[in-house]
Amino acid sequence: MFQDVFNYRYAFVTFIADGFFFKISEYGEIPVSYRCSFIGGTYGILNVHFIFRYLTLKNTKILNQWFMPYGLVLSVVVVIGHMLIWGMIDFNCPHSSPEMRDYIRVPFREMYNESIDEINFVAGLFWESQPGIIGRSWAGIILLTFIASYSITLYFVLGYKILTGLKSETISMSKQTKQMQKQLFKALAIQTIIPVCVSFIPCTLSFYGAALRFDFVNWVYWASAVALSMFPFLDPMAIIFFLPVLRRLVINSICVTCKRGRSVSTTAHCLKT
């Protein structure tokens, strides 16, 4: 399912461009809303990861006593909770309405050659509409912005504490373990920068671009949709790049594949001659 973003004047629209839930149905907005909730799940995963990395340095006793299985179960609950809250906000606040469909019908048809009356979407309309629609649209983006903002604040605070802890000489940790922790923290930092760039910033541009009537050119919204879709590819690349064991494994696999390809090519050439 490919997720796309469309803005027109004071309205932003998020919809699925293909798949089972593309066409309008009675319960079609529920899967669209919870497709968007994967963004909230990303914040939940990173929150748990930062807390775990912080406790690894500051209080390993808690991890040793409680992480298995209670901490692991709690981590899953936190991530699912973030997704459920994000999905409920999407479904109850910036959901579609006949007025929204009327507002964007013509420009949507001009851009996508599709009828807005035939697809499922979640949307916000911040002005030029009824007070009820305007109120829930603003409530929706404020609540979603709060989830993203508190998560990013947590990253900076715990990231600073982890960084100062790794530089401190008071931590009883071997040199090899400390080096590994530094590599893991670098990977975590990149894993944090990626969703900020491909999730938080595109969502902010879409939400507040419509709310404050910033008429971005169309490629900004297209780039936002592509950035959101690239996140599952970019996220594991951070770990592969910063952890030497994984990096060597990938490089060796590529080298072995290239050697086999050359060997096959050479053998085929010899047989022809």
C-alpha cells in the first residue's frame, strides 16, 4: 500500500494510492487511519530504544532483574499504545466529510485524474469550512504534533545523557564494551535522524502548510510521500553501516556474489571458444 499526500489551500489529504482499501467503503477509513499510525509506532520504538540504551549505561541492575520478560512486554505495549493513540486521533479528528470532498473535488481530479468521492482518506480542513470541521482538524494536528514533539525531546535529553555517560570515566565498563556501546549509539542516532527527516518534517510540512496556507509546489508533497515509503529501507541501513560485524558481512556477501558472477561469465566464454 503506497501512501500519498495532497494539499489544496487550507486542506491536507492523506490517502492510500493502491491496494484493498483504496476504494471507498463503510470501514475504509479505519485501515487508512491505522496505516498512518505506523508513524506513531516509529516514535514508540525509538522511545523504548533510547530508554533501554540509557538504562544499559546508568542502571543495568533494573535491566538484569526486570527486562526479561516484563520490560520486553512493556516495550511492545508502549509501541502498540503509540500506534493505537495515533490511529484513534487520525480516525476521530482529521477524518473525511462531504464538505471536505466538495472542497477538494476539482483540484484532486485535475492532479490525479481520480474522483475524490471514490477513495478513502483522512484529511484536515483548517479554514473556509464549518466550525466543527475546523476545530477537530486543529485538534488532530496539535495532538499528533505533541506526540512527535515529546518523542523528539526525549531523544535529545536521553541522547545527551548517553553521550556524556560514554565519555565519563566513572562507568565500570571494559574498553571493548564501551566501544561497542559507542557504535550502537551512533547507529541509534542515525536511526533517529532518519524518521525526523522522512516522517516528522514531511508531516509537519503537510499539516502546517495547509493550516497556515503555505502553497508549496507539488513536488514537495510527492517527495514527502516517497520519503515516508523509503523509511523501512533506510532504517536498517544505519545499523548495517555503523556496526563493523554487519558491515563486513554485507561487503563479503557482495564480493562473493561478484566473484561467482565473474566465474560463471568466464566459464561461459571458455565454452563458447
